[in-house]
Amino acid sequence: MTTPKAKSSTQNTKMSISATARKKPVRRSAYSKAELEEIFRRFAIQRPEPKGELEHVNPFTLVVAVALSAQATDIGVNKATRALFQIADTPEKMLALGEDTVRDYIKTIGLYRNKAKNVIALSRMLVDEFGSVVPRTREELVQLPGVGRKTANVVMSMAFGIPTIAVDTHILRIANRIKLAPGKTPDEVEARLEAIIPKHYLFHAHHWLILHGRYVCKARKPECERCVIADICKSGEKTCDVPAPLVELPAQILATPA
């Protein structure tokens, strides 16, 4: 991997603002350590091996897919990228297609014109400055056009197995709604979640929370009758009272080191 070029003043300002935001005090979780342990214990039983729903074949296509998913659904992105990734699964192949062709493939996705520009620009940067290899660090990933902190965290987790919390709209909503990690900004919620989630559950926590927000604790109306943590939940928006589910912890989870 070649050494990245010096960051622009805009990039430095962006990173400085982000770092400052993460240092601000954040409100504490409404849950005790025992309750937090039980919440994530149940998520682990419900989905022992949660997976992201964006289709990809390697770290490069994952970066592209996550960048395209901003203000779009995973289903919509997958429909647009299946054919694209069949012919362009490397930065070089994507550059060979050109911006106009990429735009034609992703025109069903919101903001597709600007996203096509970013896909070509990040592909060029990967070739020119990173030897066509997707970098593993957040500091390097956020240098790529169209890649912010959330996208970088997703790539670090899904491509390289590094525990991170990528705060999307689902996580931001439920972190505040159920008083798990209240915060006004994604950075604030991310910092709080990293501080309160039991370390032995941190790797999968990102996907557990996203899937919980997407399919159970929905934006319009939470489906508390289907929720595995409804009896613990401290949200003021609960739609019903549900007794604790009868669940047991699998032996392989018990064996997970703290």
C-alpha cells in the first residue's frame, strides 16, 4: 500500500469537528450493567450470527455498496448493484466503465448522479494512493470520496472483522427511543454505545441494533409484541406490556470470553 497524500484542509476540519463532537459529554444509558448484559444476551440468542443485508463480493464492492446506501434502502441498492458488480468488482474495472455507465447502472438509487461521481472518484483514489487495496483504518477510509465515519465503520466490521458501531438512522432512533444510549448526534450515540455494550457482544451489536430497528422497533410504530427485550425496555412509546421471553443462553455464547 502506498502512503496516502496529505489530508486537505477540508478533511482536517471535518475530522477535527468529528473528534470534538465525540469528546462532548453524553447522557448515560437508562439501563444497569445487568440489564445491558441481558439485552444483548437475548439479541445473541435471537440472531447468533447476524449479517449485513448489502450484497457484496469483496471489500471494494462493500465500500461502494455502503456508500450507495445513503438515503436508500439495502434492497434498492442490491437491485442496482447486482449487475454492476458482475462486471466491475475492482477499482480498475469500475474506472474502465466510466461515470456515465456507472450512473446508468445505479439510476434507480436516490442521488445517483452524485453517487456515480463518488464511486469513480473513490475508485481512482484507491488505485492512485492505496495500490487498489481497500484500507483497514478509519482514518484512511474516510479520505475516500463519499465515505464518512458510518461507512468506514461498516467496512471495518464487515470486511475486516474489527468491532465498530456504525450509527445509521435505525440505531440513532432506537438508541434514543428506548433510552439505551441517548444522544443528539451519531458520533455521540456511537461513543455511548461503545462505552455501555458488554465487550463480548460488541462485534455483533451493530447488526443486532440495526435489524432490531428495521424489523421490530420500527420508526412509525414499534412492534413490542414481537420484541425480545420488551419487558426490559424503558421506552415511553411501548405499545404493550410483554412478559420476559423464556430463553436460554447457548453453550457457545457462554464460552465467549469477556
